Amino acid sequence: MAHSVEFFPPKNAAGEERLREAITALLPLGPEYASVTFGAGGSTRERTFATVTMIRQDYDLEAVPHLSCIGST
């Protein structure tokens, strides 16, 4: 069965470390991709894209931003 994982972008260095630990723990389950959420109204937009880039580069896992159209115009 195909499956994916979804993450929130970390707010600080401690959060990034926890995120990296979670990714490492979940990789053996073989997710097809990871999605990274925007905060309410797109409040974490920059961190979302930075997190997508980190996952792609550091973990060789396809990652996409979970785009929200609300508050993005």
C-alpha cells in the first residue's frame, strides 16, 4: 500500500533535531513522499520550503509543500 508522511516545519534548532529524528525513524517504513504543511494563513511559508529542501537533499526522499490557497494571494 502506498503511503506518505506529513511534517510541520520546525520553529527552532531543537525542533529541527526532533524532525530529523522522526524522519530517520520513519524512513524504514518506505514512504513514497513527505509533505510539509504551511502554518495558519501561510505563516510558516519560508520554513516550509526550507524543510522541503532539507528533506530532499539530506534524506533522498521526495518532499512537497502542502499548499494552502487561503491567505496566499
